[in-house]
Amino acid sequence: MLLHAGAAHVTANLFWQIIVGIPLEMVHGPGRIFVLYVLGGLAGSFSVSIFDKNTNIVGASAGCYALVGAHVANIIKCWTIMPFPLIRLLVFTLIFSIDVVLSAYRRYAENDTSVSFSSHLAGALLGLTLGGVILNGLDQHENSADNDDNGDNHPSCSSTCRLVTVTVKNYGGLVLVIFFFCFCIAFNVVSPQKT
């Protein structure tokens, strides 16, 4: 994740790290952001090893997109207390969509094997799924007392229903990520790349 393909590549990654990473780090601490960043890089590498075997990847784009995905998860989780959540969500979704489409175009239309959209996509999906689990702690904000109805307290929802809802909300992403990593490891053991 330290090697990059040129000045534009390192500048784009620094942009994401400064614009998204530093604010997340200020709120949630450096340890949680570091874990997301490294796991995003690993998810991107695993994704390329399965879906885009002929691409050689360098850089930290998957880690940066894990931060973007985590920020989007943070926006969704803290929707009622975050300023301008819809605008933030639309901006990040638009930028990410443009990047993935351009990366896929360069990879398949121009046959550029130095770009992997699957790495970016895997990093963002990891950030989105783990962002709600790792970046936990803003739900106890003082404004959340005004917005207690988060779907768990519906009158028809029994205590078992509430337990299942809270468990899925808190650990569903973690289970998906563990399954993804186990699948990728098993796939690479069974079907190794030819060198």
C-alpha cells in the first residue's frame, strides 16, 4: 500500500486520506481508522486475485475507498445528527460511481491492466459493511433522545425481534467480511494464480 503508480495516483490517495480519513480519525480515533484502512487494502487485493487476475495493482486506493465507504456508513448511521447528510451521501456516491465507471472503462475498453475497479469496489464495500461496526459510538449523542424510534421499538416487535434486529445491525457486516476473507483465501488455495 506504500507503492504508487505516479504523482497523480499518490495525489488522489492523499486527497481521500485528508478529506475523509482525518475527519473520521478525529471523531473515532486513529486505531479504528487504521484497521479499516488496512482491511480495505486487503479486501482490494483479495478481490483482484479472484475477479481480475491479470491486473497488477499498486497503491492504497482500496484502503482509501474503505474510508469513503466507512464515511458513508457513518452518514447513514448518524443521519439525524449529521449536518447535510443527503448532500454528503450524494457527493460521495457520485464521486465513487464516476471513479468505478472510469476504472472499468480503462480496464476493459482500453485494456489497461494497471487499473482495477474491483479493488476500489471491494475497499468501498468493506468500509460500508464494517463502518457501522467499527465506527460505533455516536449513537449515544444527546440528540438521539429526540429520535429514539430507530425501528427497534415498534409495538409489534417482540424482545426476540429486537434482539435479532440489533444483532444483525451490529454484527451482520462483520459476518459478511469474515465470510468474504475466508472465501477468498479458500479460492486462492484451491485455484492459485500461475506465475
